[in-house]
Amino acid sequence: MENQEQQKKKGVFRRIILPALIGVLLLFIVINKLGNNKEKMEANASITDKKMTIFPVTISEPKMETVSQDFELNGNFVPDHQLSFVSEASGRVRSLNIENGDYVNEGKVIATLDSEQIRIDLSLAKTTLDKAKSDLEKYERMVASGAVNKQQVEEMRMTMNTADAKVKTLQHSLKLTTIVSPISGVVSNVAIEKGSYLAPGTAIADIVDIKSLKMSVKLLDAQVVRVQAGQSVQIVPDLYANSTITGKVASVSPQADGSKKFDTEIRFVNPVKTPLKSGMTGKVKFTFGGTKEALTIPIKCLVGSIKDPKVYIIQDGQAKLTKIEIGSVDDEKIEIVSGLSKGMKVVKTGQLNIDNGSKVKIIK
């Protein structure tokens, strides 16, 4: 009887329950697939709709105008002197005299290491050296009488030199247990504490000197030929827009980088009244006092930022996003160094509605 009941239950499961479960699973798969297809279709439809829609735009053609040869570039301020220094000796930290934010002068003792064993070794080494010196003097007196030969004297001299070298090595090791600041500046990223054990190469702290700052910018071909090391420039911090700082071009790379631009470094003294911090931003103005004829477009044509300038040009009724290189910039126009030529149609208004490849219609 029990076997018959079990057989009935198995039969019900195979004939009714199992097909129902399979049907539910298949239904779930179909619904999920349809949902995914719907999302893809909607996304494709959105793209297609944007591709098929014709967007109205206004244009401007690049033209030759008289522009100032002065130009300005954006950049970040970084310390002129910054040092991450490490321990040159091994030992346990006996004292630590710095905290993050402290200002230290060059040569200030910032930490000391346990030097007891080195002092013991140095005392023994000095005793050995004194004995070697005494023995050498005695051998040198005895060589005249023939009691010792010259080879024995030279061997004793080598013994003395070895002892002297050991004393000097231990004296240097003892000096390294007193850790001093290598430069003047503000302490940051202190990585040790009293009682910790240091090995040679252990990071101690960073020291940042922001009394003087530097600014790195990249110059284009047309700009770098007019800039020289030692040239005065004007720096305007973004934080203090009405403040101007005089700086000097410290170096100009003789070779372009991968982006075909020339790394240029400017140095200046950090103002006391309007002090700047590392990482702040600003503009540097290169002034030449002349004008030139150059290809220009309205600044309204620009897509993105001055740092990564692009524009839309119209080709065969479609918008094409084009990267350009720019020179001088004012409130109304930008100088085109490369990427555009006279006669091109550059989108002036309507950029917000279009993408690369969008169909457009020029309106007046």
C-alpha cells in the first residue's frame, strides 16, 4: 500500500507539478528577454531618433583678425621645495619633536634614535685604535735596531688603519641617530612615533616649503618660440582674482611631450598678505605687447573647456565634433592655432542639443 501511495505521488509530480514548474520558468525567461529587448529597443530608438531629428543651429566661419600676442594659461601651484625623507639609520625612536603642521628650520633635530649600543661599540673601537697607534709607534722605533722588520711595521700600520676606519664608521652611524630636517618647511605625513623601530629606508615625514611656489604649464609651438627662461610673467590666483603676482619662467623644455606641447615651469614668491597653498589654481599671463593677424572664432563656439577645446563643424549636413588648439583668448573670441581653416562652418549656437553625427540645419 505504501509503495502504491508513493507511486501515485511520483506520478502526480511528473504529470502535473513538474510541467507547471517548467512552464513558470519558461514564462519568466520569456518575460525577462522581452524586457531586455524593450530596453535595447528604447535605447536604440532614442539614438536613432536623435540621429534622424534635424536640429537647427547657427554658424560662424573662422576669419582673420588682429589679436594680441599676449596669452594666458591655467595651472596648479606646487611647492618649489618638497621632500619626503627616510631614515638612514636603524634603531628605536627615543624622542620625536615634530607634529603635522609644524614649521621647522633646516637642521632642526626632529627625532633621535637609541644610540647606546653604538656608543659602546665606538668606545671599544677608540680603545683599539689607541692601542694600534701605540703599537705602531713602538714597531717604528724597533725597526731601526732590527728587532722587527719592515713587513711587520706595515702589518701594524694596516691594523691601525682598519681600527681608524671602524671608528669613523661608528661616528657616522652615531651622527645618523640624530635625525635633522634637511630643509625648512611645514611638516606633513609624519609616519613614525616614539618607541617605533626604524630601519634604513623607513619613511619619516614630508617637509613642504611653500615660501616659494612653482607652476607648470604646457606651451604650444606658436607660444614656446616666444618664451624664454628668465622672462617675467604675471600670475593671478583664482582665489584672489584681483591680486597679481610677478613670477619668472624658470625653465622651458627643449622637447615636446607626447601631446606635442612643451613643459614650462614658472617660479614665484608666495605672497605674505594673500598666502597660497599647494594645489590651488590660477592663471599665468605671458605679455609681449604686440599684435598679429590670426584665425579666430567666437568664444561661443567652444564646446567643453579651454583646457580641452572642441567645436562642432558641419559636414554634409551633420555635426562633427572636432578637437582644436587655441592661442590667445578674450571675452569674445579665441585664436585658432590648428584644427580649423577659413571657410569651415562652425556651430555657434545649438550645441547643447546635438551629438557627434547629429543632422543639423543652418538657420540665420
